[in-house]
Amino acid sequence: MRPFHAWSLVLVTCIISMYMFSLAGATDASTGTTDDSSVVPTATLSNGLVIPLVGLGCASGVRKSHVLSALEAGYRYLDTAQAYQWGYHERDVAAAIAESPFVTRQEIFVVTKIHPENLGVTSTRRAIEGSLQQAGFGGYLDGILIHKPRCWPGACSKDPEGTWQESWKVLEEYYDKGLVKAIGICDVDNERMLDELMQQRIPPHIIQNWFDPFHQTHDIRQAIQAKGILFQAYSTLGTQWKHFRGLDQNPVLTSTTLTDMAHRHGVPGPAQVVIQWAVNKYGISVLPASTNPQRQADNLHASFSFVPMNEQDFEVLDQMDGTAPAPSRPDPNQVAMTFTTTTRRQEEEVVQAFWVDEDGQEVPVGTIEANRELNMNSYHGHAFVFRSSAGKLLLEHTVSRNGGRKQTVVVGDGDNDEEEL
Ligand SMILES: NC(=O)c1ccc[n+]([C@@H]2O[C@H](COP(=O)([O-])OP(=O)(O)OC[C@H]3O[C@@H](n4cnc5c(N)ncnc54)[C@H](OP(=O)(O)O)[C@@H]3O)[C@@H](O)[C@H]2O)c1
């Protein structure tokens, strides 16, 4: 059983009791679209800004009309990005803010993200300037996040000119100028990166990672929250499993356990119990995307208007971590690799294999004995280096799914004699 972390409950209780307020009150009551009983918890960022813990995700088909309906329903936090390739329409979000009769610009917290192909000082500056020029944003942004800390094969249309660290300095520059009110980054999945972020002149206010009942990543979430950074979840309703993890159905929205729990609480569906659990138990900021006005309103209001879930309910969700069904179709990025050595290598020579991690560190993953193989499941874009026992570089190899689902690579003597079979 997962250990109970009393501190997290204390943190969440403080957040909720100190900052609960009704977003519904900000909308025109005469429209009848708000629910006065709903109270959306808020959080305070490390720089003192107060934000609602439920925002609208503006990917997954969300266009201008959907942002308009969300603003009418009471949403005051919008999460967009510059990556139109990944389903975002930043211009639609800006246009909706400008057109909405329900809110002023100042009432909204709008966040955009820098595409990883624009990492590097000049590109990031240019990218931020582009977003600042969207008329509906009124010349400032409430938040800017680095969308991904690096490119990977197929993700970027050009090689980035620099690194996330260089882009971070630019985010700090715009924060200093007051043109951006909070800064952050997505996909911080290891403590080394978190430590590096904490050493920046202005550490992140927000870190956005994938989090849903089947993918809870407790260690890094706790580490992030312990540093006073807002942990913000993307794809909390399970979309990642369907689009990127080879599942035919979204395991969160089709979970019978969650559907039963929702019925028991008299709420429309699993989304409500997932949202209340993430927000009330862990103080996580969630960004459910929806193109449907009713579901938008349910996610914002019905998730909090029912009798609060108890610790037994929470425990059921906690226990779902790591239990997603096996993929019905293979992960398109997975490649079964066999690494072997040339027969001309000396019998006694052992080849050391290393995976090159996101920070360029060489992580040992095994050895290849003479006339033996090293087999492993790897992924498109993973980089490896192979060294002799004396440390001589024999081969660098990046896995590509284009070579087929099973590949064999022969490690030679370091004379560019890589061979893929
Ligand atoms: N930083 C990153 O790399 C990253 C990656 C992914 C996402 N994000 C952000 O996180 C946001 C949310 O993630 P996501 O878009 O992947 O998906 P999500 O929020 O997990 O799920 C969205 C899907 O769930 C459906 N849905 C929403 N509310 C529902 C409800 N109450 N009942 C039933 N179905 C419901 C929506 O369909 P309908 O439209 O039909 O309601 C939509 O297709 C994104 O929009 C984006 O802003 C960031």
C-alpha cells in the first residue's frame, strides 16, 4: 500500500481553506449558466499570484467558440501554446478573450508555451514577442512555460538553436520586465533537472507534467511541491493513454470503478471524481479540455459541488496508479533492439553500453561479451554510446522506429562501421 503522506494533506487543506472562492460569482448570474454552490479551490504561486486550480486545457479540439463558452461558464485560467502542430490555437484563445462579454482581460490568467524548436535565446525572444502581439492578450502574459525541454525525432521542424537553460534566461528577462507574471516548464521527470531549475535566478512558479489516476508519478510530484512550485497536471482525464500509449479506449473516462464512484456521489461521470481527488487531496492544478459547454461546466462546478470525497474514495484512486490496461496495439515508438559485436573483436574484450539521458549523461545499461548479444526494448529517439573497457568510443547510435520494430546493430571497432541488420 502507498504510504500516507500527512504533509500533503496539510498542504492541500491550507490551500483550500485559505483561498476557496466562488468563480461563479464572476459571471453574469442572469445567464443562468453558473452554479452558485460550486466553489473552485485556488492556489497561491510562490510569487503571491492566486490562481484557480481548475483551468481550461486549450488543446484537444478547443477553438474560439469553446473558449467563449468556458469563459461564460466561469473559467478564469486558460492553458494554450504556440504549437499548432499539437492541436493548440493560441490565436483563438486570444480572440475569445477579446470578444468575451463575460470577463475583462485582467480577470483571466492565460498561459502559453514555447515550442521546443524555439529553444535558444534569439528564438525564444522571438517566440515570446509573437505571443505578446496577440491583441487579446493585452500586451502581457500571465504565464509562459517551456513546452518541452528538448526536441525528439519528429517533434521539431528545425533544430533548436539552444537549450532550455538558455531559454530560461529569456523567460527571466520577460518576468523582470513585468511582461510575464509567472514562468515554468513542462515534463520535469527527474530530480536532477528539478535541482537545476531551483538553481536558476528565478526558479519556476509552475511545473506542468502528465498526471492521471493511472500515471501518478508521486516521487517527482512531491519533490516539486516540496520546493513550493505549483504542480500542474496535463491530460488528467486520461487522453495520453489513448493517443500515445497504444490503448483503444481512454482508461480513465471508461473506468467502471470511477463510473460507479461518480454514480454514488450523484455526479455526471469519472471526470468529476478525478478532478476533486487531484485538487482536494493533492493540491494539483488541473486543465481538463472540453469542447462541450455542459462538460466544461461540469468539470468546473460539478467537480466541487457534491459532498466532498472521503479518504476511502481517495484511496481507491491512489491505488489505480500503474494499473492501466496493457496496450492493445504496440507502442509505435517501441523498438526491440539487439546489440552485438563484430567477430573480429578479441574474445576477452567486453563492450560497455550506455544510454545517453536527457542531460547528456551516460547511464550504463549493460555489457556485450564477445560473441554475445545485448537485448532490450528501447524507444524511437533513444541515444546510446558503446565504449571499449578502456573507454574508447566505439559507436554512437540513435534508435529510429523507421528501421522496423526489431533491429540489430553491430558495434565495431570505432571506425564508423556501424551495421544495422
Ligand atoms: N505540456 C504538455 O506537453 C501538454 C500535453 C498534453 C496536454 N496539455 C494541456 O493539458 C490539457 C488537457 O489535456 P488533454 O487535452 O490531453 O486531455 P484531457 O483533459 O485528459 O481530456 C480531454 C478529453 O476529455 C473529454 N472530456 C472532458 N471533460 C469530460 C467530461 N466531463 N466527461 C467526459 N469526457 C470529457 C474531452 O472531450 P469533449 O471535448 O468531447 O468534451 C476531451 O476529448 C490540454 O488541453 C493542454 O492544455 C499539455
